[in-house]
Amino acid sequence: MKRRKYKTNYGRRFKSVLRTLLITIITITMPVFSGSNALGAGAAGSPGGGISIPNINISIGGNDGTGGTAVTVQILILLTILSLAPAIVIMVTSFTRIAVVLSLLRQAIGTQQIPPNQILISLSLFITFFIMAPVWTRINSEALQPMLTNQIPQSIAFERAVVPIREFMLKQVREKDLSLFIDMSKIDEPKNITDVPTYVIIPAFMISELKTAFQIGFLLYIPFLVLDMVVASVLMSMGMLMLPPIVISLPFKIMLFVLVDGWYLIIGSIVKSFG
């Protein structure tokens, strides 16, 4: 009987607290949602005026002159590009190869989360900016600036902007990968490389980049794997079977990587591979 009474009192107390909380919330928010007090003539500092919400007006004007691109359209294009920027950076630039190689390097050394993902991604991103700088400079001079100065329409600017990116991807793509997607797309056999659609080049470029990145990663694994095997053999000969080899080999891997100036060699080789 006492247990039931305790539960009844607890339930009533909970309902009372909940009712008080709801009344408090309604009392506080009522002036905000009342049109006469909050959004009327009453100011925030006036007594009884409640909480006033300031009016926000957003207006986008266009060009007064004839022709050219309206400011509204330019803003919409900019927002679209910003929303697609991560996918564009990953798909049509050197980011994929660099990020995969650096991730494989960290796995080969065995340092787990060192360097952190943020550092690897940031390093990959800035190296991508460095490699893609000539392409983006050409896009800016041949497509973006003429469009902003109303010298060419948007359609021509888009066609000019795609050309440098296509040339960069075609330099790195393998013919085997490109033929694979041409066959799967079921399009007519292109007479030359300019007839290949861009949506066919992009996936072929990506799998080519992945293959190249794994080839570089395999070469990076070999010296660290040899070092692991040597350390494991020494530990077995000493009878230290319970000691994990990674505990002993990790400092030697880091020392070897520093002595040969690994970051200089790897980053230099990655950048030169896009030449």
C-alpha cells in the first residue's frame, strides 16, 4: 500500500511540475507571437511591449543596363557552385590520389590516427590547390572574367571552363578505363577525344586515380613491411613471443621516415606524377 501511494504522489508531483513548466513557457512566448504587442508599434524598451522582433527585408536588384547577367542569377550560380564544391574537388582534381596515398602512408607506418584526419585532408586540399592552380588560372582568364564583364554569355563561359578540366583529366586517365565507360554508356564510337562526353571522362578519371594511388601505396608499404618482418624475426629468436612487433618497430619506422626525409620525397613524387 505504501509503494502504491508513493507512486501516486510521484505521478502527481511530475504532472504538477510539467503543468507549471508549460504555463511558464506559454507566458514567456505569448508576447512574441502576439502580433499587436511584438510586431506592432511597441518598442523593446516600452513597458508592456513584450519582445519585439525586428523586420528583416532582403531585396536583390538586377542590372539596369541592357544585356549581361543579372545579379540574382549570379548569386544563384555562386550558391550552386558552393554546394557542389566538395564533389567537384574530389571528382575532377588531384585530390583523390593525394588523399588515398597519404592515408595508405599512415597505415603503412602504423601510427593509427597520427597525423589526424583533419591534417591529412587539409594537406591534400592545399596540394590540390597547388597542382590545379594553372587549370583554375586558365578558367578564370578565359571563362570567368569575360562572363563577369559581360563579354560572353554563360553558355560560352561554361564551355570554355570545361575545356581545361577535360584536358587535365584526359592526361591522367587510362585508355582502358575510358574505353570501359564508353562501352557501358552505349554511345556512338567517338571519332576523337573531343567527342567523348564529360560525364564519361569523370568516372574513368576517378578509377584511374584510385589505381595510381594504390600503386604508389604499395610501393610505400614495402620498406615498412620489411622492417616489421625483421623486428618480428628478432623477437622470435629472442623468445619474446608475447611482445607485439609493432611496439618495437614503430619507433624505427618513424626514425627511418624522418632520416630519409619522407614527406619531401612523397609529396614531391605525388606532385611530379601529375606532370
